[in-house]
Amino acid sequence: MGVLYNDMGNDKKALEYYKKSCESYKMQNVSENDLLLANLYHNMGSLYYENEYNKTALKYFRKAFKICNNNST
């Protein structure tokens, strides 16, 4: 849902759904190295970057990178 809202230009709603997805992953005990979680972090980073919240964007890009790096071995 977050991606759809992002595509429609509704950044506030997109971020709301991205955060709900993060909470859902945590409740389901999804591994911190799950690539779907990396994709979610990347999407959140992109959204923050587009809105010029560069420090927050970098935080999420780093989380995504760490997961991808852990899965590359």
C-alpha cells in the first residue's frame, strides 16, 4: 500500500503504511536480514530523500544496505 500511495504522490499516507509494515514485520518475528525488510527500508529511505530529509533517508538506506550485504555471502 505504501508504494501505491507513494506513486500517487501521497507521501504522508505512504510513510504511514511503510511504518505499519515495519511494525507488522516485527510482530511476525521476521528476521532482521529478510530482503523484504531491506526493500521496505529502501522505499522509506527514498521517500525521505525525495522530501529532503537526508539524514533520515541515509539511516534507512544504511539499514537496507546492511541487510543486502548480509545476504550476499
